[in-house]
Amino acid sequence: MGKSLFQKVWDTHAVGTLADGRTQLFIGTHLIHEVTSPQAFGMLRDLGLKVKFPQRTFATVDHIVPTENQDAPQDPLAAEMMRALRDNCDDFGVTYFDLKSGKQGIVHVVGPEQGITQPGTTIACGDSHTATHGAFGAIAFGIGTTQVRDVLASQTLALEALKVRRIEVNGDLRPGVYAKDVILHIIRLLGAKGGIGFAYEYAGDVFDRMSMEERMTVCNMSIEGGARCGYVNPDAKTVAYLQGRPYVDSKNFDTTAARWLSFASDPDAVFDDIVRINAADIEPTVTWGISPDQGISISENIPDPAKSQTPGEKASVEEALAYMKLPAGTPIKGVKIDVAFIGSCTNGRISDFREVAKYIRGHQVAAGVKAIVVPGSQIVAVQCEKEGLPQIFRDAGFEWRAAGCSMCLAMNPDKLIGDQLCASSSNRNFKGRQGSPTGRTVLMSPVMVAAAAINGSISDARELFELKAEAAVA
Amino acid sequence: MALEPVLSVSGTGVFIPGADIDTDRIIPARFMKCVTFDGLGEFAFYDVRFDEHGNKTNHPLNDPRFAKASILVAGENFGCGSSREHAPQSLRKYGFNGVIAESFAEIFYGNSTTLAMPCVMASAADIKALAAAIEADPNLIVKIDVDALRVSTSTGLDFAVKMPESAREALVTGRWDPIQELLDNESEIEKKAVELHYV
Ligand code: SF4
């Protein structure tokens, strides 16, 4: 009987079984950032412990950095957090991609960029979007701060194995349908808690054809579907992406690549569950509520609580609509927006900005809309400059900023004000997520955000940019 | 490192209705600008406890009848979203000792167990009955028996709850913080690092 990638990685990384029955799992790579690590270093100091393998932990700063005057936060608390990370990395010998390194960025953009993220490895980070790294065939998941301490001290974690659900998407995506739509569609189908207890294996020809960056977009939002991790099996594309990156062993590359590929799920692997989705059923998808599974296609109407199947569903639709201040049963298309945000670890990579730049020439952001674009890392920003992308965005009326998490969770100065509604390429539409307790978030692909910015309202990018949607199949 | 076994926790309860209560709701991100967890308690559920002008809302945690509650009762998928330990830390520091919900998000669950705050799962019907009992008598003592996996009240409600066996085991044997056990396997860890080409 064959094994899935998850089982292979789990079995090879198991150090032993603990008294409570959990597995002690070796963590190959540990990524840290300024928000969830200072307390962990504090705990190490209190216990008089060292970092076991300092070369296996990598740090960067992303959540609290301003995107204007990056290295001069006006906020004393942010400055203190940056200082704490610097000191902790120095004291414990951890590599830190700081603002001066030219390599700083969102931790989930930096790992792959540096070639730190590799197939067949375990990756942990005090951040739930660590699932992003699963795009490379790694088992990557978010952990709490006490566990950050555990990894620092022992390079291992006490964990329980997950079940594996294979999600197969086959067929052709229609024009104007992106990786972001695929994952929003999956979450809509399976629910925000559908993945609890599971790792998601994304398989099928749609993922086979996707670029590494698109795979990252999909894996990134596994957690929004309740799955602690998600992955795509490594293939030739994975190997090609990693070749030549700073942390990849170039001397024995062929051996390394062969080892990576050997982790892919066996053809006869057994899964705990299999879900099959037809690619042609996926449309550009947007959220209308306060949970990432509250999504609809751009041509649908906002749900009507009166049509809910259960009292629980009715209550949650009502709560979401009251918060979002959206009228039940009316089209989502045409809802006015105040802010547009393109960036985050979901959609802040070079291919995202290239794709949007293709369409926005000759267009202008609507009057009254604040539109900001935030590259996911300094390396992405430099590449954008080389290709002349910032100017294209500026000419169209977007603000071009420096790298960081920015308005994805608004721990820096980029925040919604009052009940502003934001068309956002990020991953969470929770109440208050973008910095204002009454701010509203509508999740969508970057090209859809650009269309919303230009029209001043939630729009079908296929119409505005003439993305030639074929006639719908009857 | 000998830890206190957690066999049961009890206290008065408060019911926070709604499914998918996420970690951004439990502790809004702006309160995470800190280098220690101290002081997080007062910000638990801040944005639903206070309106834009800083006035108290009618959130259950603002209801004086539930001011001393130490057992939190909730719906499905409690603690979803971020991995931030700031969420269970803020609940713990607010004064909660245990959570009873229909289901939990995994990372939140693990974080809470490591903080010796048991999280147990109950059926929707039992949660409903418990919420009604708390509403009828806010001074009702709710007991989570971690060892026997039952929840009971001083008024005679008594029902079975679930919890992964590893978490139950860890709590009742005082191994909820695994650090010492992890460190004890040092030579195995070192062997693994070499075997897997990590060093
Ligand atoms: S971009 Fe958003 S989701 Fe990603 S790491 Fe930063 S805050 Fe988290």
C-alpha cells in the first residue's frame, strides 16, 4: 500500500512517541517573525535554555513594519518589537533577514525566495499561513508561541498526526479565474471548519499546471478552510523553481532533487477522504460576509437569510450581513468600495503584480477610492522596479508601497477607517481584521481588486478588462 | 519539571453565542504589539465589548451577572483563524479556566492545552441546555471533569464531552507542557537531524 506525501514526511520526521501518545516530530525549518517570537525567547531565558540548532531558524520582520519609511516606525511599540527581534537573533545566533538585508518581507514570501522552503521537509512558524510552504511539498503549519519555544529549544514539537483529504480539481479554468478563486471556491464548498483534523493534498491537472506562485496562493488559505496544512506534490516545476536559490545545496543538486521528488504521494496512496471538483464550475469568487467560507461567484446575489436551511445558518447570515451592511438578496456586483488592497502572503508575489499590470494601463482608480499596492518582500519590490511595474500602478492611481503585511492585518499604519469597505487580495475577512473594529473586507483575486478599484465598486474583471469569458455552458 | 495535574476545573459560566468566533475577535491584532503576554486579559474580545466610542456594548462579558465567570461556553469552530497564542493567553489572563464548545480550531486547541486551559467538545443540544441553565442562574457552578470527560452543574445537568485522548492524558498526568519530555530525547533528536540532512 502506497503512502501519501504527508505520511512519508511524518514518518521520516518522527523522533518518537511521547507519554501522552503524541508524536515528537522533528522540525526541519523554523521561521519566526516579530509578533509571535519575543515571548518564546523570554520563556527560553526564564528556563535557562539555548536554541538547539540556530542554523535551522530564520527570522524576518513583516507584520508591524510601516510601508512608508519602512525602517522608521513612528509607533514606539512597533519599534520595541523590531528591537526585541534584533536582540533575540543576536543573542541566540539566528539568521535575521532585516530591513537592511534586501531580503526582508512577509515570512511566507521570504522562505521560498531564499530556497529555505524545500520538499519533503517539516516547517513550522508562529503564523497560521505557514501552510503556504506546502506548495513545495513540505508539511508546513502554524504553531503557538509556547511551541515556538519548543522548536527553538528542541527542534521538535509534540503533535498528533492529521488525516489527509485529497482535493482534486481537473479540467480547464475559464479566463479570468485565478488560483485565488480556486481556493475561495474550495473553502466555500467545504466550509471554514471542513478541514479540521485534516491536511489537504491539492491534486489534479489544475494544480499540475499552476506555477509555484499560484500553488502558494492555494496552500496559503488552507487554514481558512480549517486545515492546518495543505500541500501540492513536488514535481519538475518545484525543482526548477528552487535550483540556484541561496539555501539550496548546489553541489549535490541532482541527488537533492531526486530525494525531494521521492516524497510525492505514491500512485496507490490511500486517503482518508477525496473531493473532486470540476475546474469549469469555478467562477471569479468574492466573499460577502465575515468568514472566508462566506463566498459567492461575482454573478450571484448576496444570500438572503430567509432562504437559510437551518436556524444556525440563518443567524450567521444575519450576523454577517448586519456587520457588512449589505442588503440581502441583491447582486454583490456594484457594491461600492472605499479601499483597494493588493498584497499579503496570499497575493503579494511578482506574478500577482505582473498580472494586474497587464490590464490597468489606460485605466484610473475611481475618485474617492484609496488603492494601495504592497509587494510581499524587498526582492519582489526590486523585481517590480526592474520591470517598471510601480510606474504602471502609479499612473493608474495606485499608491506603491514598501514590503510587509500591511493592510492584511493592519498592525502597521495601513488601516481601514470606520466602516470603510475594502476589496482585498488578502486571506481573512474577519470582523475588524483590517484595523478598524467596524471595517469591512471583501476577499478576491488581485485582478478583481484592480477592477473594483477602477470602477469604484465590486466588479467582474472579465467585463472591465475583456477577459473573454466563453459563453456559459448551459 | 513537575506540573500540576488538571483533573477538573469549575466556576461560573458565560455563554458567548455564534459560530466561527475567530482569534481576531478574541484578541484584535493591534493589542499584539507587545513583547510579553502580560496585560492581555483586559483586551479579550475588546472590539465586541466596546463600540467605536469606547462605550460598553451588550456583549455577555459586559453583563455584570457574568462578571466572575471562569468557564466559557461557545458554539462551533471556536478560535479559528490565526495561530496567535495571544488569544488563549488573553482568555486565561482574563480569568477563564476552561472552555466548552461544539468544536474548536486546532491550533487554538493545542495552544490552550499547553496553557492548562482544558477545551472540551459538547453536542449542540448540550451546549444549548447549558447556556439556558447559565442564563437562568448566573451563579450556577459549572464543572468540567477532565478525567471522566463530563460536564456537570450544581443544578443537576450532567453530560459527556469529548477531548482528544492525548490532550486528556497530558492534562490529567500533569504533562500539558511537553518541553521537558521533548528535551529528554536529545540524542534521538541529534540523530534525526543528521539522518534527514538538516545539519
Ligand atoms: S500577510 Fe497577512 S496573513 Fe500573511 S503573514 Fe502577514 S498578516 Fe499574516
